[in-house]
Amino acid sequence: MKNKCIKLILIFTLISCYVFSGCTSLSFNNKNQSTVANNVTRESNQKLMMNTIKSLAANNRTFGSDNEKKAYEYIENKIQSYGYKTQTQTFSFYNHTSDNKLQLKSSQNLIVIKRSKANYNKEAVIICAHYDCSENSVGANDNASGVSVVMETARLLKNVPSNYELRFIFFGGEELGGVGSNHYIKNLSSNDKKNIKAVINIDSIAQKGGSKPYIFTISGKKNFAVTLLERKPKDMNIKKTDREFSDYVAFDANKIPALCIGQAYDKNLKINSPQDTISLIDESKLKLVADTVINSLSN
Ligand SMILES: [Zn+2]
């Protein structure tokens, strides 16, 4: 009888432990879930970004070439598969051939607009990258890396309500002196120009052995575009521009707050050369920049 009693007490204790530990772990899980829900962090997918770079950097994408057009179509298809409508803006430009003749070439910008959560609010932020590259390169870092980040930003923010209208723009013809971005700005109405509150341009961010990505502004000072990057890592510094060129220059010249995230233009940077291939891409730099932009614009 006494043994039976002890057995019963033991069984009861075991059942109690199981039930209560189950309850404890259930409430713990609930607590974890609510913590995640309150601090939404959208993480970029390195594999998707690397796939984009692999596809784009399979070929040279010089201004006006068939391969530049193919790169455009690749980006357009992907962006449409994320549920966006796209707009095409074509432009032409005279270019010198190798035997110094003038040749008319054409290219195109790809524009994607995501309305703000208050649809009447037309204040816009542009997130952009150029997809062409220089003649002697396949441009993995310059600038398939930037394109992959803008595409990933568009994918992850598709259904996130945003205070600003977000415009994801992929420019052609940057290597000829920002032909695509200049064409875009020239065709803006003065009202539309006023409505653009910031430009975040991404150009050459992810080469192994290159510097950490910086935030470049023309003046080296903070502007409203920099303010928007509120989730930037502490060691992502602001630097006065040392880039030869990029699309944000034309916006800055039009008094629109603009920045460029990119690596320092020093002897270690292999852009505009045959060395700029996918083997030099550092996935962690892609992720750092993508997560910074995505989480800064997630409200
Ligand atoms: Zn570039």
C-alpha cells in the first residue's frame, strides 16, 4: 500500500512536471513571437542577390549594346515577378566609335513606383543603381552589386506600408556620364522635382579587398538622405565624394538631397577593369548595405 502510494505520488509528480513544463515553454514561445512582431527586422537574402550578380555579370553591358538591353529585361522580369508594374523610359545618345565616328545609341531606365501608405502623399524617396558597365568589364561590383541590392529592397518592401512614395530606378548609360539619370531629371516637372525628398544611390559596394562601404555625399556633410538611413551601422561613415561619378551627382546638382553608398575609390578597387568579376564579390557587404537600406525604409 505504501509502495503503491509512493508510485502514485511519483506518477502524479511526473505528469505535473510535464504539464507545467509544457505550459512554461508554450508561454515562452508566445513571448518570443510577440517580441519578433514588435521589432520587425526584414533580412535580405544573400543567395538571391548573388544570383542577380551572376546573371548580370555573365556579359559586358556597355551603353546601347544588346547585352545592356538583355540586362534590362532580366531586371524587368524579376521586378514584375515581385508584383510590381514597371515603366520604361528610353533615351538616345551619340557615342564615338573606335574609328572616331559618331554613332546614335539608345538605352533605357526602368522605373518602379510604390505608393506611400497615404496615397495622396507624393513625397518620394528614390533608391537607385545603374545596370550598365564599362567596355572592358562585366561589372560584377560596378554595378551588378548595386542592382542586386535595389532589387532586394524592392522585393522585401513590396507589402510594407511606407511614409514616402518609393521609386526604385535602374539607370542605363551611367558610364557615359550619367546619361540615364540626367535624362530622368530633365523629364521631371518642377513639382515632381520638389517632391523628391531624398535619393539613395548604390554603386560598387561589395568587392573583397576593397574598403568598407561608405556613405558619400558631394559636400561630405549630412543631408536628409543620410538622415533617412537611421539604421546604418555605427562604422558606416559619411565621406566627401571621391568617386569619379555616379548617378546621385545629377540629383545633387538639382538641389535634391542625395547620397551614394559605395566603396572608396582607391587602388584596391578593381572596377572598370576585367578583374571586376563575381569571384571578387563579398556577400556580407551586400547584406550589410541591403539590410541597412531595407530596415531604414521600413516605416
Ligand atoms: Zn558605377
